[in-house]
Amino acid sequence: MTKTPITVAIGDGIGPEIMAAALSILEAGGAQIEPEYIEIGEKVYLRNISAGIEDSSWDSLRRTKVFYKAPITTPQGGGYKSLNVTVRKTLGQFANVRPCVSLHPFVQTNFPGMDVVIVRENEEDLYAGIEYKLSDDVYQSVKLISRPGSERIIRYAFDYARRNGRKKVTCMTKDNIMKMADGLFHKLFDQIKTEYPEIEADHMIIDIGTARIAARPTAFDVVVTLNLYGDIISDVAAEVTGSVGLAPSANIGDHVAMFEAIHGSAPTMSRDSANPSGLLLAGVMMLVHIGQAEAAARVHNAWLKTLEDGIHTKDIWREETSKKKVGTAEFAEAVIARMGQFPQTLPIAKYQNVKGKATPDVAPTVTTEHKLVGVDIYVVDSSNDPNGLAAKLQKLEGDGLKLSLVDNRGVKVWPGGHKETYCTDAYRARFLTGEGKDAAATTPAAVLALLARIDGAKIAFSKTEMLQYFGAERGFTLGQGE
């Protein structure tokens, strides 16, 4: 078999040791890979490269299309950006896949039989990193959810379930509160699930869903969710299995895939004591991705047999189930010595190569007619007098735009506000041409003229949002109490 080139980063802290161990095991298991090494992380950050990766490394990733990455250290402060987020978003790695499997009784857990895969949207949501300071008191993070991004990850989750013989996909959102953004994700899930009639599908609100993962994880099979929620529940699920340190992660895109452990670089950990299992299992996922399923199964089963034989690193050592405490290198040697063997208690690992396209196609966006009917203007006022502020703003109405709402942190304070509502110095003033989808259209020029009048009245403003209808659909939410 021709060797497959892969880009490898040995990382920081425990990274070099666990990467050396993982590569030695993969190659002993028959992996036909040709590592191409790049430098990322702390040393690159400290060369004043804020992204933590040099331009030449991008060339390697585009050439190999496979990134096997050890954990890195991000220096504190200094405006350093998350390398993981940079790589995922730059290379379009829309799907984060995290298997969370119980290894009872060899790794302590309260939930024998747990086998959950978290499929997390990887590019959008609050992780877009778009934030603003609106006033001295108020900050804003923008949550961006798109139809193509949502459809793609939902289809990926169902395709993953179908390829891997999974029986159920659960969607988790908070659409009882974020009715537009999370509501879109839930709506698309309900549409797409009909195309997979053999797979059970259900939806849960994320708060109770997280609680159920922590308390009854065996009720779940595949979970698909948005970026922030997925980040949280994948760590919860991994911890419930007994150890976050054993959990692997795959980041899948159309162009480049990245495979890594979910734990950090542990820079203060003593040498030759780290467990390489999370990174090794990420390597197993990598082998399946590049079409080497046989080697992936051989490595995984040797690893399972090692755990069964009680050869454990200190993080999972227990007198009841462990027989020998080993360091990183000796653990790797033990796995290699069991190559070709199978577990006797734990389920035998089986993999098959993916046939055809692994990432789903998304239907093109159909543009609907949209109509501008108003504007939200975020104004700054420290008087703590919303009625007085509204009176000033009403004097600036014109071109069909009338003040319909003043709110503070989403809660209506005019008209008919309540004296108990706490107000910060940042208000949202909503100007509309009328109510409902039949409201008259306005123009950007009318909005600019309104802003000029507000500026002339010496009322500070920090941000605007255009208010539109898309066909009959309102493109903005009502304020609380509106």
C-alpha cells in the first residue's frame, strides 16, 4: 500500500511524548502513513505570530489534507488567538466528532455500556468571535447561525449514524428562547430526519439534555448540536465515561481533516507520565478517514486488550482493576506487544472504510424578496430615564420611521415600562414604518437621515441593525414585553 502523507504537529507540554507514543503504535499496527512535521503553538506564538501557525504550515495542510495534532500551549494574554478555532474555520472543518465510550470496569464510571457520539457544528455560533463594547457597561457577542451550516452538520450526523449502524440521532437546541437562530436548527432537523426513516430522531432543549447526558447517558446514541452547546456537552459526556483524558476528536471538512485529543498540553506534568490514549484514538479515527480501517481496528483492539490486562497510566490507575502502573513509553510498548490480539470483555472494535463522499451536499440558497421596514439603533444614555430618552427620540422621527420601542438588555422600558426593570447605559431604540408584514418599505437613505438627526441631537449611538421582512417572515424578534 502506498503511504498516505499526513501533517503532524508534536505540540507543547506533553505533546511530543504522547505523539511519539501514538505514532509508534499506529505504525506497529500497520498504518501506512508518511508524517510531514510542522511547528505550531507556543514557540510560534512567541515569535509574534498571533495565530500560532506559520504560512508554510498551511501549505503542508493543503497538500496532505490530513492534520494529526498534539495539544499545544497558548501563552496567556497578548491577544493570542485559539489555534484550534483558526484551523477549523480557515479550512472549513464544519463537523467536530467526539466519541464518548465507557470502558467499564477497566476505567471507573457509573455508566457501563455508555456509547455516545457528539456531532458538533464547528464554525458558527458564538465561536464566530464577533463581539462589541456598546457602552461603558454593556458588551455584546454575536451568535451567527446559517441555514447551510446547520443543514450540513445535521446531514453529517444522520450520515454518520447510517454509516456506523447507529439507531438514533438526538438534536439539542435552546429554541424556546432563541427562536430564530436555534429555531432554524431545530426546523431543519425536523425536515432532514424524514430522509432517514430507519433512524429514530428526537429533540431536546439543551439544558435538560445536558442533565440527561450526565445522569442517563445510555439513553443517547448520536447527538447533534450547535457549536457552544457541543463544546460543553462533549466534555460532560467524556467525563461521564470516566476520563476526559481518553477522549479523541475529529474535525471534518471538505478539504482538510484534523485529529486530536480533547485534553490540553499539561505543561506542568512530569515527563513520561501522560496517557497517550486520547491522541492514539484520534489516530484511529484518522486511519478510518484515510481508508485504512483494517489498521485502525488492529490498533484499537490492541489498546483495548492492554486496558483489560491492567496496564494503566497513573490517571486511570485503580487497585481494583489495575495490575501495572506505567509511563507513556511503556504503555506504548504494551499496546504494541498486543498487536493482533482482541479484548475479551470490552466490545471488539470494527471499522469499515467510507465509500463515496463523506461530507454532505447542501442545497443552494433560494433568495426571497426582502423589505426594509425599520432600524434598531443602540444608543448610550446614562440618565436612567427611559421615558425622557424616548421623548428626545420621538422628536427625531421622520421619513415614515416612528419610534415603537425602547428596551434595555432586551426588556421593554418604553412605552409602558416597569419601574423595577434595572437599566444599564445601553438602550435599543426601534424605529419602524408600521406593524407587521404589510408595513411600508423604507430605504437606507431614510435610516441614514435618522442617524444624522440623532447625532445632531447629541445622542450617542454605537450600533445599528436593519429590520427586514423576508417574504412574509419577520427577520427580527420582538423585545421582551413588546
